[in-house]
Amino acid sequence: MKKATAMAGMTLPQKLRYIWDYYKLPLFAAALLLYILIYVIVRIVSHRDPSFYLCAVNVPLTEEGRAMLDPDGTAEIVDGLCLAEDAEGDLHQLVYASRMKILGSIDAEKLDLVLADRQALDAFAEQDFLLPLEDLFADDPAIAPSLVSATVILSDNRTEALLDDSVVYQAVTEERVVAVDLSGTALAASLSSSEGRTQPVYLAIIRNTPRPDAAAACVRQLFAQ
């Protein structure tokens, strides 16, 4: 009652000043709460998971190449990754970071496709990270001739051979169709013209992908361009 009585004879600017002096902290708290609430609602409403995840390994990507892989702009594409044997210095650090990124993404099921040169493709295949594609694209006349195989290591004695020089490395392997050669596609032509590449580029699907349909659709649309 005292505050209401005190405001009775005030002008409008005086009333606003009075309210600000006495209620600025509650007003600030209410405004902050409202801002947080609106921010959370907007994030929930606007959030969309990527249609698929793709990494480019040993293959530099241009903006044109990204657009060909993801014409709708709904995918998450990571490039700049590198896999190489006997890497030293700065390259060794890049290779190590790339391996950790790739392994973490696969474990988290946030990697569906890999765009790679032959060395990187073989590295993925050896670890049995790639989905067999023979049945998936066997009936597609545009893709079937471009299917390629790679060696999958089913078991080996790598650890023993590394620990003991007298142990001869042995492995049980199997050849599987695990990738498509992109030679002849617009994407391969784009990469060749921009990077001066002469070696083939391959696209493979990660074995544990939770988005196999989206991954397969990406492959098909590249051969339809």
C-alpha cells in the first residue's frame, strides 16, 4: 500500500523510474528466463539431424564437390583427414588425429560414408569397417560395373609380430566388394580438374551405419548426375 500511495502523485517518467529502482532485479531475472525459454524452444523446433555423415580421407574437397555430394545441404561432411603409412613429423600428427576422429565417429555411429583414395580405402577395408556392396548395387546397371573389391583382414597375429621380431606376420583375409570407383562421374571430373588428380577416387559405406538408405541414395545420385 505504501508503494502504491507513493506512486499516486508521480508523473509517468517518475513512475517508470520508481519501478526500475525497486524491481530491476526481478525484471532482469524474468527477462533472462524468458530469453532462455525462447532460445531452447527455437533450438528444439529448428534442430535437424544430418541426413548422413561423410568424411573425405586423402581427398581434398572443393565447394563444387561438396555440392555434388550433398545437393540439399542437409549432410555433415568432414574433409582434411589423412591416412598414410610411416608418416613423420606434422604428417604423423595429422594421421593420428584423423584416425582418432574416424574411430570416434564410427563408434558413435556418426559416419555413414567415406570418400577415399586407394590407400585410405584399403585401410578402412582391412579393419572390416565397410559394408559389402555387391548385393546392394548388383541390379543397378549404372553402378554395378564400378564396384571394386578390397582385402578384409579376418584375423592376424599383428600384435605378436610387433612384439617379437622372430614372429612372421600372418593373416587370414577375404576379398569383398566394398566400394564404388567414381571414375566417370561428375564428382571425379571435378576433383581431377581442381586438384590435378590422376588416381581413382572411391566411395564406400560404413558397415555400422544407422542410415543405410541415405548412404545408398548418395551413391546413386552421384551416378545419376
